[in-house]
Amino acid sequence: MLILKQSLFEQIQAHGARDYPSECCGALLGQDSGTDRTVLGLVPLANQREDSPSNRFEITSEDVRLAEKAASDKGWELIGWYHSHPDSPARPSEFDREQAWPWYSYIIFRVEKAEPQEMRSWRLKDDRASYDEEGIEYIAGAPA
């Protein structure tokens, strides 16, 4: 289960609406208990994809280092990534699967005509062949 504060949910949605019609992306910071993951903060990132940003996103190795440092500075972990799917379903594409790493949580959310819609979370299986959907529990909480 992925536990997400309502305020962080709203920040992710706002990022997707702001970057529409391009995909937005960012890092999920928090704690992994072994059974649940709690998202405690975000690192919004710029989509580095220059060709086809409306249906692809790219992060750089520098983005990964930035997210890992932000997590470490707070005593948290880098537990996953989020990105939007403009005018497309909130499920991983084949491109997403090819780029993903096992263990991390991947929030994907649909943005339809600049309006955020459904949000789902996924975890890539260790064999990298497919994903398992991960439930999201939304909780009240102050902004991070």
C-alpha cells in the first residue's frame, strides 16, 4: 500500500495540470516499512524529453542524484517516481516498463484536457515483465 497525504496528492495533480499537454514527472520521497510506503515529500522535476514530451518523460542521472540527496537530507528514502499521462489512461505504457526499475513505486495519473483525473500506483515485478498495481491510501496532512 502506498500512503499519500492529500496535500501531496494535490501538488502532484497541480504539476500535471501546469505541464499539460506535456508529461510531468517527479520523485516520491518517504519511508518504506516493508509492507507499506508512506510518501512524505516530493521533488518535482522538469521533463527532460525534447522529442515527444506529450507521451514520454525523461529524467537525468543528475535528477536521480538530486532526489536521492533530498531524501537523505531528511532521513528518508527515494521510494518512487510519478508522472502524468496527458489524455491517456493511468497505467504503464510499454515505454514506461522498459525504463522502470523494480522495487520503486510508480504513480501514474491521467490528465484530460489539463484537468487531473484518476491516479494509480504500480510496482514493476523483479523479472521486469509486468507490473502489479499498488493501492493508494489518501490521508489528511499538512503540506510537506
